[in-house]
Amino acid sequence: MVKPLNFAITYTADSFSTAGKIMGRQSAGQGLLKAIVDTWPNGDLHALGLFPGEADQMRDQLLGWNFKGHTQWHRGYLHGRGAALDALYWPAPVNDRIAHLRNSRGPASQSLFGVTHTLSSRDAMDTVSRQTMAPFQPWDALICTSQVAYDVVTRLQAEYRDWAAAHLGATRFVDLKLPVIPLGADLEALRRTPASIARARTSLGLAADETAFLFAGRLVFHAKANPAPLYQALEAVARRTGRKLVMIEAGVFPAQAVSNTYRAAQQALAPSVRFLHVDGADPAAYAGAWQAADVFTSLSDNIQETFGLTPVEAMAAGLPVLVSDWNGYKDTVRDGIDGFRITTISAPPGAGGDLAFRYAAEIDSYDHFVGRVSMSTVVDIDQLTDRVALLVEDPALRQRLGAAGRARAKAEFSWSRIVLRYVDLARELGELRRAAPPQANIPWPTRPDPFELFQSYPTQVLDLNAPVAARAAGDLALDALLDLGMANALLDAFTPQDTIRALHRQAQTGEQTVAALLDACGGPTPGAIRSLMWLAKFGLLRLG
């Protein structure tokens, strides 16, 4: 029996759709959402939205996957039944804004958990570091997608704790849960058959005696993977063996200048290799590139990478993988079993303080920051060349590595398994939360009631003991005002017209105190007070 879905998701189109983008963050979000649909096709899905229009986008996405269940949409905060779920999932490290909102409704009202993607940006580093302190709670979590992600998170949080203790005298810190759970792959979508492989190779014009290497993803040498070492290795093997090698680069160039840079490097470093560019914005062409390849490559050398989703997808497709020994690839690709990991060497600690400062001071862009770091990260070209030669000359080895990778992806990295690990985590967080002592609501200190924060602005603040009386104008004047755009534009559930009318009727019974008038109409709720102020603002009540 399938475990029930016990967490809500925070939905933003940018985090759950790959339309127009080939980035790991969007691919991971889309994979998770599709796994939810596949696992609970008739279930109840709660979603929290932050921006207008996203409910429609999500509905269209779910309908495209034939979701037959019920979607409950919440705007800005989980309400009703959604608050009874074990947790709320955020498609990134949870920021303190969401935690403050939760705390204002009660710290134990729900658990929060997010997931790491890149950890090298200013926002990511700041968010992860601040999770060691309030407003977060011990029943919140940050999923680390790889062991290196866990290492970076714990290092950032330890340094922030030390700083807060030394400079703020802080002694109380939050120990969030930091489970290591990988991202997943859609096994069925990536399945290859002899027939699909043949069709794709014919479509790309690949001959039977050509060995095709594939890189899939963002084609940006400074922020993903510099292909120069691979070009050099392919050229060396092509000359050494006389084999015909093809390099398929499936993705999108961010600018024509970057495309020109790739083309110049190909001509200079690998003139014996045939290059094919497949447009990553064309889903059919992009999928065809995966079908046609003999070997998948991703020699990442960039700190913006944290997990590395495409090698897992390549394993799911049954392709042997040739990757750098870098970041999350260390967790997913077993060297000599699913493919090969190539040794990497980076500059030692102390060699990048000036780069960090320039990025922090906004002298350098994020691209300049990660790009400069990548230029001091070495991928062993000699080892890479030897591994390329092995893969080119031994089709049986390619078959064996690909089969092992497919089996591993099925056992460890299918989204259907990963989503159930999220369910288990949400349940664990919910149990911690429910076992905690009762806690009062915690106001958000930097988002106070505006009438409290700005109370020195007016001449005086409304005195509930002050007299209030209706002015001479009657119901006709009220109706006219309620029809006037300038007066009714912001009337809604927070300043209700029904309450305005009730207060106006009660005020015409004679002079009374503000408190008495409010009590006669349900009490001094914030909405009632604002309704009373509206009547005074537009001249229907006299205060004092």
C-alpha cells in the first residue's frame, strides 16, 4: 500500500517546469512533481503559491500529466486542511521569510523542509547559514542532495555559529535535520531500445562506425563545465586509434558570443572530431540526442554544481558515464562500475579570498566568481584520455557499464523512490513537531503591525473610549461612496462592506463610545476597526 502524501509543495513555475530552460533545479522540480502525480494520481495535493497566475500554471501542468486528484491551492500561507499536513516543501533552502510567517501562526503549526541546489551564490550561502538561528525550529530540515552538499552546509553553518557567538554573544542555535537524499530520474522517460537508438542515430546522421559522446545541459564553459580537456582528450584518442568520434552537445548557448567561443575551441583543440549541436529548447531533438549517444560525459569543474542530475539521467538511460570526480558525482557514479570518474585538483584554501571579496562587494558578477574558480580547477587530461580510449575501443565495456548504471538508477535514483523518502522525512519532522511543548505565536520582528510601527506619524491615535457619532448624511451617501472607485477599491474581506454597513446603522442610534459601537457590531476586531476608520475617512462618522 502506498504511503499517503503528507506534505504540501510551494509552487513556482520557475522551480517546477523546464519550459525554455535546461537547468538541474527546474529538471529536479519537474521530476518531483511528476513523481507525485504518478504515485498519487487520484490523491489530494496541497500547493502554496506566492504569485498571481501560478495556480493556473500548475493546473495546466498537472492536467498534462493526467492528474485526476484534487488540488487545494493556498495563497501566501497554508490554510485549513493544509495546515494539518506534516510539512511544507520549499524547492530550495527555506528562507527566513517563510519561517517567520509560519512562526506568526505558531512555530509548531507546521514543519518546513527545503533542498539544496547550487550553494555558491550569495543568496544560497546567506540562507543556509541563517538556518542555524531563529526563526527556524528543530522540526525543520534542509535536504542535502549529496555528501559534498552536506559538507558545504555544515561548514557554512559552523562558521556562522562561531561568528554569532563571538560578535552577538549568541548561545542558542537551531539544529535542523540535514538528511542526505539524492535527486531522481524518470526511468521510463529515459528508456532506450534498439529501435529508438537506431532512429535517433539515423536522424542525426551518425554512421555505425562513429562513437558518439554526449554532453547535455547548459552550454556555458564558465558556469557548468569547461569542455577544453574533453576536446583535447577526444582529439588525442581520434589520432591514436584512427576511430571516428562525434561530440554531441545538446543544450542552449546563453549568447551567440558563447557559441562562437565553443566553435573556436573545437576547431583549435579537436579538428579530427565531428561536432553536432542539438538545440536543447527543442524537446524532441534533445530527447533524440540522449537516444543516439554511446557515452555520456559531464566533466564539471564548477562550484555552482552541487549534485549533478544529468549523470543520473544518463545511468537511467543505460549509458556509460564519463564524469569528473567532483561534487555529487562522487555519490552517484561508481568508478569502473557505472562509468569512470576523472581526478580533479583545485587550488588550496587561501587562494580565493580576493575572489570571494570581489563577489561579496558586487565588483564581480556571479558568473565571474564561479568562472574564475573553475579556471583554477584541473581535470586530469592524461587519465581522461586513457578512459576515453577504453570506451571507444571496447563496445562490450560500454554495454556493461551502461547496464550497471541502469540497474543502479532503478534501485537508488528513480523519482518514485525519492518521493517516498520525502514522505518519510515529512513524517519524521511532523512527529518531532507534535512532540514539542506548546509554543505561543512569535511575531515577525521586522514586519510589525503598521499602525504600531508608524504610530508617531498622526496627530493622535484612535482612543476606543472617545465618542463617535454619525454625521447627517444618510444611507444614500453611504451607497454612493460604496459605488465610488476611489472609496471602494480596497474593500474586501479585510475591510468588509457588511461590517461598514452594520457600523453605520448602529452609529445612527445616537452618540456612543468607539468601544461601544464596535461591541455592538461584533467586537473590536482589526477588520471592524478599519471599517470604522473608513466611515470616518469618508465623512460618515465624526470621531471625538
